Amino acid sequence: MKKDKQLKKLVEKLVEMSFDNKGNLVEEKVQKCVTILKQLPLSKAIIALEAYLLGLRRGVEKRTLQIWSTIPLTGDQVDKISKQMGLNYPVNDVVTSVNPSLLGRLRVKIGDVVYDDSVGKKIVKLQEAIRD
């Protein structure tokens, strides 16, 4: 894929076309894109389909709000976090999970951005500050 710039550009364009203007993945568009990629020679089609799938996953992840907490959150708490994050980032989906190892508070991730307000993270930062 590194060598074939045209193929890379095609895949990037198809990934972009697979989402609507709100960032939602559209199944009909994905099916059309897969049909286009399947018409390539077999070796290129396999490489392109793998890159396309990776691009779709990244696109969905950019708009998926992930929330980890030490205890289950109520619907109201999730809504508040989602609305607050929605002010700065496009949020199309919310996934919550319980992680007791956070030692209090919560961790929120959307795309490549992570907010970590756990006690465990603060302890690690304190340890790093002491070492330096």
C-alpha cells in the first residue's frame, strides 16, 4: 500500500464517502465502496479492503465516546458527559464500561483524545514528578 499512492488515495476517498455529513457510517455507501474495491486485481483488492476496513474503524472511533468508571454510571451521568464532550467533539455513539482499577473517578476517550481524572493516573504523575 505504501508503494501504490493511487490505491491509497482511492481507499481514503472511499472511506470519506462512506460517512454522511454528520459522521454516521452509511451501510449502502459501504456496500458500493466494497463493490468498487472488489473489482481490483485480487492482490490489490485484498490490500485495499484491509485498508478500507481500518479507515472505517478509525472513522467510527473518532466519533465514539468511550467512558470508563469505577462504578456503573446512571443514564443522566452519561448524558451529561456526552453533552459536555459534544460541545467540542462530534459524538455519534457512547460506550460505557466499568473498570475498578481506575481507583476512583473516570476516564473519557473520543478519537485520539483522552481525559483521565482517576486517582491512579494522579499517583503515576506524582511518582514521575518525584523521579525527575
